[in-house]
Amino acid sequence: MAGSVDARHKVVLVTGCSADGIGAALCDVFLEAQCGYHVVATARNPEKIKLRAAAAGTENNKDAEWTALRMDVTDAASVEQCVAEVMEKYGRIDIVVNNAGMTMIGTVAETPLEDMQNVFDTNVYGAIRVIQAVAPHMKKQRSGLIVNVSSIVSELATPFSGTYCATKSALNAFSDALRMEMKPFGIKVLVVLPGAIRSNFSNNIVAHAKIARSTWYTMTTLERRAQASQRSNPTPAHDFAQLMLPQIEKCHATGSPSYVRAGSLSTMFLVWKHLPRALTDALFDKHNGVSESAILPN
């Protein structure tokens, strides 16, 4: 027998909630909001989910509650099981945030295809698995919001991160189609474009060797690219999440905006994407040390 919650208490499902990232920060701000959100934080290893709001307690918002569940977005059975558990407990899902993601640093010419496929499987197909599991329930409700966390580089690709940029561009395209398809059923779609956000995301790239070996460019250059977002005065994840909450709530209520961007470098990328491509190529070449670090043949 499925459970149920008061419709005033929206049920929010967030993927990719490992500590010190956007997912965990979004869970925190939902719990801190005075709306009594019921938050389901998910990760491949739920033991790694550490929420600041949960640690501090919810004395100021006694209607709020949260739970941690396992979800591996690359495994359809895991996704379906998690969604089934949420529906069993709450009987509804009002907002789903597709935040789970991974990246890969390397040249397009050298990154192993299998590594590229793994990134697509998480960033693109992972989000679609979640959408396909949740959307039927939102259809029955005739309401809901799907939030897809993309990136500012989805609109303007940068060197040495072509795979990641391509996955986020694909997510944008799927989101645009999805938004039109879901509208008759009262389901809204919001694409979030974070800029440089302070988190362990970039540190994990280097720590876990998610950098393709290169004979075209120095490894120092690729490692610097992996850490680029953390060297650009990144916005703290919690601050970013606080900026996103009112936008998410507005979109859930009205369907607008369709896209929202925030965080360090987001304004710069918005301006740069309207510049001539030759100029942005030159700017990225200089910023990333492309020409100066190229290993030319003898």
C-alpha cells in the first residue's frame, strides 16, 4: 500500500548527492526552506551522503524530513527500485533533480571510446533513466518538475573537455524536447547551467585518474584543465543552491524559466558564446595553454 503525504509538503528526489557537491547542497537548501520539503537524497553509496541541514537538525522546520537511498543512474534496475521505494513511502514525486554526473579530461582524438561512453551513460542516459522512471508518476499527478543539471560549457565547448561538453549539450537538447512533450501533462522542465562551483568534483578527476593519457599535450596542461573550475574563484555549492531554490520553485509553479545559470564564470560564458568563434577559440587557446603545450612531431 503506497504511502501519501500532504500535498503541501512537496517530495523532492535528487540524484548525485555525495558530500560537498551541488546535489547535497540542493538537498540542504530544500530542508532549510520553510516549506516542509520531504527530500530523498540518492547516491551510488548512500553512506557518503552528508547533509549539513540534517546534521544541524530541522528544529526551525519541523515539517521537513529527508532520507538517503541508493541509486546508480547507470543501472535501470537500481533507478526503478529507488523510485518504487519513494512512491511506496510518499505516494508522489513533485520534483526530481538530475544532478548525478561525471567528467573526463582528454583530447577527442585520444580519449578511449569506452571512457566516452561511460560519461554519456551517466550524464545523458542516466538522466533519461530517471526521467523515464519518474515521468509516469508525474503524468498521473498531472504535475511535476524535472530539473536537469547541465553546465555553462554545454553552450560553449572548451578544449580538453569535449566529452563532458558534448554530454551536457545533449542533455540540453533532450530537455528542450522533453519540455514541449511534457507540457500538456502539467509537467515542467528546468535546465540549470552551473558555472564554476566549489566542490570535490574536479579534485576527484585527478585523484581517480579520469584524465586520458596524451601524446599530443603535456599531462600538466590536462591536469590544469581538470582543476580549472576550482582556480576561478568558484562559487560555494551551498551559495549556488540558495540561488537555485527560488528559480526551481518558480518553475514548478509557472513553468518559467526554462533555463537558469549562476555561479562563477556563468556571465562570462554567456557573453563569450555571442562572440565570433575565432575569437573564443583564441581566448580558450590562451586560457588553457593549448598552443604552448602542444607536443609537435619532430
